[in-house]
Amino acid sequence: MESKKRVNFIFIIVAFMLGTTVLRHFDVKTLSFKMPALDILFLIAFIVTIYLIIKDYRKTTKE
């Protein structure tokens, strides 16, 4: 019996909110962030969240 692939929706919601925040704070004309230190933290958290989503998805497909 195959197990269904599942995705953690909480991580998806967090990744969506972090991604939109980083995009809103990025200024394309000057290629800089509004609040650089906070936006770097948001970007790191976004990357970690995407990593956890992929890691969890791969783990459920192998089982």
C-alpha cells in the first residue's frame, strides 16, 4: 500500500509570508533592502523554511 505524499502547510504559509516580505522590502532601482539587517534575517529564515519543506517532502516519498 502506497503512502500518500503530504506537504506541511504551516511551512508553506511561513515561506509565503517571508518571501512576500523580502520582496516588498527590496528596492529594484537601488538594488538594496529597506532594513538590511532584518531583511537578511528574513531571507535566511525563508531559505531554511524552503529547505525544511523539501526535506520533509523527500522523507515522506521514501517511506
